[in-house]
Amino acid sequence: MNTKDNVGYFSSKEQESCHSRTRNNNTTKNKSFSGYKSNKNNSAHPVNHSKPGRQSWPMAMSRSNPKTAKSLKEIQKNNSDVSLSWLLSLQEKQGGTSAHQMNDWHDRLESVWFDDSIKSKSQVINWTSETLKQYFSTASNPFALALYLTQRSRDYLTSKSNTLSYFILKQFDQWLKSPNNTVRGTADSMLTHGFRFSVLRVVTAPHTTLLDLAVKAFNLNHSGNEYCVPVVKELLANKKYNQAAQCISKLQLQSEFTMEEIVLPLILQDKVNVVEDYLAGNAEQQKLAVKLLDHMCDPQTNLHQLVDLSGVENVKMQKLQKKTLSKLACRLMKLFQIPYEVCPNISNARGLGALKYLMYKKYIEKSFGSGSWDEMIQSAVGSSAYLRQQLVEQIMCYNDLTEAAKWANYYNLEDSSLPVPVREARARLAQLKPDEPVPSLTFNEGDENWDDECIPQEEMDKHYHSLAVTLDQVTIIDTKQKLKTCVQHLTVPGTVIGIDSEWRPAFANTPARVALLQMAVRDHVFLIDCHVLSSVMDSEDWSHFTSSIFCNQSLLKLGFGFEGDLKMLVNTFPSMKEPLLEMKRVINIEDLTKQMFGDGPVMLNEKLLEGDEAVAGPSCVDRDDVDVDDDDDDEGAMVARPFKFQKKEERGLSELVRRCLGKPLCKIEQMSDWERRPLRTEQLVYAALDAYVLLEVYGVLLKHIDANHLDIDPEPLLSHKWCKPTRNDKKKAKAAGKKLPKPETTETSWCVPRSGPPMRPNQLRVVVDTMLQGLGRHLRSCGVDVRILENNEDHEKTVQICRQEGRLVLSSGKPFAMIRAHILPEMCYNVQSEKARDQAAEVLHHFNVTVTQEDIFSRCQICNGDNYIKIPSPDLKLLYQRLDQLKKGNNSTEQSIPDNVSRFLIDYGIDWSSVRLVSNGVLLQVDAMPKPMFDKVDLFFCCATCGKVFWEGTHFTRVCDQFKHVLDVNDKSKTVYNSHMQEK
């Protein structure tokens, strides 16, 4: 493709020349369009470069087209920056827009946009927007005009979204969507392949900030756009890999490029996020990318040589380690749901990592029982010959020859593949008689023996909390008939149920699935075998079972860290999700303890609890606070060798059980193969205890609440965070080229629309939950009194605020149903719209709120305060200087202005000595002020509540424009900036 003949194409040298002249067009004469020079006949109109004054700049531009007095060759001669084909295309039609007129329009736009004497940026934006609409409607080819104005803008090379070039493209895109669009039906004839090619060159040459807008406005992402490939090839030749990847992704040209051209350079430069975006929605490219990473993880691959051959610069060698690459590949395979069989090297590396983790759990943490250890090793190794060999070598690292020989025998490994010590240990084990105990073998007699640290079961029972019911009272539910009987037993009104679940840790690419669901009542524990039942129960069966238990108002359900269990249940049985969204009276004991004790330790007053020794016991004393002397033989001293709990046992449910019941839980069976049948007795006891202990702990907490007269709801709301898409869920959806559907709700709002006279925004007092923070900010911008929950606050906080302050609750989706169940129905409104702007309009319309320009920003966007202190620029500058003195340690007042103390106190209510508000002692935030604003702004507005400083800017115009469909604009002259607000 001969790009020089394409419409509107400027070479990179020509662009730089053009912009250097544009920047100097007010001081020098040149032959570019910005300073068009007449020929000898002087028949062309000169361009007026003078900037209009403050009063003349809003004048409308004349729409008349100047006569085309010059031939194309003469214009081309005087303006070498512009190709002949560009001018031909502009003047194809009779009376088309001339290059001279386009240049005149460009100069008028720049003269206003860059005029520093105009302090009101909002007025500049409004005028520029209206003027551009006139130009686009007038031009014979608006597409060519938009591209011309964009490229000729003085700030075209600046990679920011507040530039004139960006604003032009944005306004053009909006104009195309508006009814004033004059190119409907004729756009295809203007958007030729050559022109689109030129567009792509223009918007990618300096940076890619303009790319998104250009793709939409000029419809660059269409079938058959392979003509754009040379532009990307040029970016790659200039080693602009990031920009090239963005361009390919937006145009969906991945099939035109190899992994070595795009993905490999991005990996070498550690541009992982760009790689994910590049591969999103393209399954074939995703598989090729992980295969490339697998090749890089091959022990035979020389990464330094690979870097040298690639020719990529700025390689992040510290990130170019095989372990790091393996983690990246695993992350991408999980994100793109690619089976590990595709990548043998990474599969082996992942398996080896799992083995090392299991070794750490057994030999360092000592958190494995013998049965669970064997199960997890077999699960991690699988059928891999490589991992079988590595298993023996890893055990050798811990000097456990007996265990190494045991697994060598189990997998029938050849002697030739084993280290000499293992072969010798194997021979010694072969000589043992069947009833002879297996000795613990090490390299040397003096080496550490791992079995010395093993604790007998009897000793463990003394130090860990035990199950209060017998195994006869533990029933495994593995048939539909047994499940029916179980449900009948559990659904007796008034029953309290402790619930927990277990699943096998996932060491392979297979996702974890719930294998066991435990439900405990006072006299029995039911172990629902989900692994077996999944083959005999369908989706309807699981949904009916879930509704019978979780949606039953007469049953109280207890869990701990229950959000994880719910999420795993839904992942395993998707049909459970709908009934779980409607569940009632489900308590997360973890949340209850946080309400009672905050984030600190659980401190119970054992003396007020019934049966101190039996329920709480002397062990409720924090063991960390007891000084134990092993050599103390006095009567009454503690045991000589105190039992040491592992770090993991000192937190979570185990620690809560210790605080409430005297002993912690034993967690050594937690990491077990819960899908292996039959379950071992140790697994049955562990699973039953995890559910049953919740009943015991909840009973102790209730006694503590009653004994201490705590004003705490013993049945707090359960958070719905478990059903929200996580960041990883969103990434997976994006990787598959999909969008996560918005959760639907059938709930209707009982908060009826308000009738009668319209109300002012400050009369509407609401609280919004974390899901509607954007709505809260929009309403606050319109002057509504809004409390906005922080990200770390739960939906239950909205209920508390509603009750304490009488505010209406704005919520949506399933949280709305949960909140409405705890407050008066008319105090909660269910927001239906999706986008924050539409949500705000919906709420304002529902409550019959009339918003005027005077209401916009009448409340502080930070703290919701509605009182401002108006301070002229000179006085605020003095406060700025005073605060700067205080920061430097100079506390003396300036002698040159002795009246500052009294004047600032009387006029503004500000303590000059400390630059704080007298009313509340808040520091005025003048230190965050950009110094140039003191010369550009005449009057500042300081929030009398939080001290934040505001001034009139472009944001006011943008907000007014956003809500122009709900604004009462009878009096446009009155705004928050000129209204009579309270002054202090």
C-alpha cells in the first residue's frame, strides 16, 4: 500500500514540522496553513492570529465558504505539509470546505482554548463545544475536518485527556450520535480504506490516548480492516509494543500477528496486564500464549539467548525467572481455563510446588496426620513419573529416609533412579518381618528424627477441644431417602443448626468442589455426602433442599467465615444460588464477634457465665500471658512441658473456640482428600466437630451479651458479598469476551412516588450502600443530603443509620431485600437503573425533587457539609503563606499585617495563628492548593465542616450538562458561586 497517496496522511517528519510551526504561529510567518501566505496576486484572505478579547470570544463563526482562488498546485507549493490527495478530497464537491477555511477554524479554536486571560474554563468548554458542532454541521466532509483539527492542535503530542485534540474527537463522536448529524447515509462513502488508514496513523503516531475515540468515531473496528496492519507493523518496528498491542486489541487483528511479534516482547518487558487485554476473547491466541510460556519454562530453554534473539529493549531480567514465568502461566491458564495438559513443563513445575508445600506442612508446621498426608501426596503426584521421582528427592531434603523408601516402594521406582541412601534404606525395610515396627532412618545417627516431635493421640486429646456427641450420633447422608429423613429432622421449628463444608484442596487445574456439607443440631450431626449425592440428585433436588433449610424462617443457621462456604456451594451446585439469595436467619459468627469485640481479641468475663469450669474453664486465660518455667518443681506449678500451638491455630475459629470453650480445635485433618471414600474416622470426627462447635460457641456468646447487657443484635445481617462477582470473575469474563450479567431481582419498592409540590434537594435525606457509591456522589453534587457507606462498611450499617438518623435507604438488587426486612418498607427504595447518572435521575424523579443550578455543588463533595466560607484570593493566599510558616516551624505572626488575627477571626471565623476553623478546630486545607490558582481565581469557597477548598471550574459545567434533563433552568444566572451562602 502506497501510504503517501492516502487521504490525510502526514509523515512523522511532516507532523513534527507542522507542530513546530503551529507553536510559533503567533510570532513568525511560515507557509503552513496556520499562517497561509498569499501568492503574488494577493487574492487569498490572510489568517487573523490575534486572540479575541474576553468579550468578543463567544461570537459565532461565519459559515460562509471563501472562494477557492488558488489552484491546488499553488496551495501545495506553499503548504508542503499537506498531501495533494488530502486537498483533493476536501474539495471534491462543489462549494466544499476549503483548506483555508479549515485552517481559519483551527486558529479560532486554538485562540480561545489556549487563551490564559479567560479564567472561566467552563465558558471556554461550552463555546468550543458549540462552535465544533457548527463546524461539523457546516463542513462538506466532517470526518476529514475532525481529523484535520485533531492533528493540527497544538497539544496533539500530549498524552492526556484534557487536551484540545482529545476534546475535538470526543465532541465529534458525540455529534455523530446526535440528531444534528448531517452524514447519516453518506458516511461510508467518506470513510474509505485509505482515509481510515490515515486516521489510524494520526491517532497512534504520538501515543494511543486518542485511539478509543477514533475507533468509535471512524468505525475502525470492522470486518476487512486488514489494511490497518502496516500501521501496527510500523509501531513494532519502532519497538512500541505496548501501543501496538492496544491497537491490535481495539481492531481485533490478533490473527495477523505471531506470538513472537507481540506477546513475547510484552512478557520480556513485564507488561502482564497488556498481555491479558491483548488475549481477551481469543481462545486460540490464549492457548498459543501459554504454550510460549511453557517453552520459556523448559529447563532446556536459554532465556538469555532468547532475549538476545528477540531484539527487545528494556527487558526486565529480574522478572525473567522460570519460577516467575511459571506462576504467570498458571495464572493465565486459570484465567483462560486452559487445561494443564497443554503445558507439560508448567504442569510439572506446579506439581513440584505442591509437593514442596506439602513437605512444609508436614515437616515444618507439623499440621498433617498420617492418613491425610498419604492422601494428599497421592493426589498431588497423580500419574506423573517426573513427580514420583521428585517426591523422593524432596523428602530426602528433610532427611527422612524411611518415608523416602516407603514412597519409592509404593511407586515401584527403579533402584538406578534412587540416591544411594534411599536404596540402602529400601534394602533394610525389605529385611523387616511383617509384624516388626518400621524404624526411623536418617543419614547419620545424630541427625534430627522427625518422629521425635510426633504427639500421641492421647496427648492431643488433652489439649484440643473434642466432639461432645458420640460417633453413633454422626450420620453420613449418601442417598436421597436419607437426605429426606435428614431434612425432616432439621426442619423442626426453633431448631438451631451449625453448618460447615469441606472440599479437597485443588493442586491440579480441576476446580475445587464441595465434597461434604455438615449440619449439626444439639443431639445429632448429619454429614451430607455431596460427592456421592451429586451423581443421584439433579439441579431441582439441590434447589429444593437449599430452600427447605436456608429459606426457612423458623430455623436459625450458624456458620463461621460463611461467605467462603456459600461461594463454594454455588460454584459446585449453581442451582443453589437463587434460594441462597433469599435465605433467612443465617448468622456468620465471625461477624457477630466483630460487633462484640471489634478487631481485638475476644475477652469474655468468665465469672458471669454459668459453669465457669465446665463452659469457659481456667484455660480461658490467654496462654501467651502465662510465664511458664520448665524447671519449676514447686507444687501447683504448671506442667513442665507446655503444649505449643501452631501459628495457624492461634487465629480464626480455632482461636475463638479456645477463648470460649478453653481449648482450640485440632486442624490437622483440614487438608485431606475429602473426595476419597470411605472417609477415615479422623475425618468424620473433624467434620462433625467443625459444625457442632458453632452451637457451643454461639451459646457462650449469647450468655456474654445478656450478662453484660450489650446493645447488640444477636442475629446480625449476613453480607451479600459472597454473591458479588470478584475481580477474578470479571477478568475471566473479559478473557472469554463476555460481560457478567447484572443480578436480577424481582423485589419491588414499597416507597411510593412522592406527589404534591416539588421538594428542594436539601430536604431529601438518604443513605446509600456500597453498591451505589456513584449514585451517592451524583446526588450529593445536586445538593441532596447523602450519607455514603465506605467500602469496608457492610449493608447492615445502612439499617443502623436509617434507624438513628431517619434517612431513606437507597439500595438495589438482593441487598435491597435483605435491608428491607429490617426496616419499615417505606424507608427503603429499590434503585432500578444501572448507570449512576440514570440512577440519580430516577431517584430525583421518584421523590419529586427539583434541582436548580444553585443546588449544584451546594454540598461539600468530601464531607456532605452545606456551609461554605467565601474567601477572596488575596486573603486565602495569606493563609497559604501562614500555614507554610507553621510547617517550617515559624509560629510568630507577621509584623507587617498586625490586623490579621482579628480580621480573619471576625470575617471568616478562622484562627490566624493555627489556620484552623474556630467552630470545630479543623485545619483549613490550603496547603493542597496549586499556587497558580491564586492568580486565576478571584473567589474561593472553603467547607466550614472539613476545611476543603473549592473554586469555580469546568466540573460545574460538566455536572450541569450531565443533569440538564432534570435541572430547572428558569434562572441560569444564579449558581452556588453567586448565591448568598452563609459566611462566617
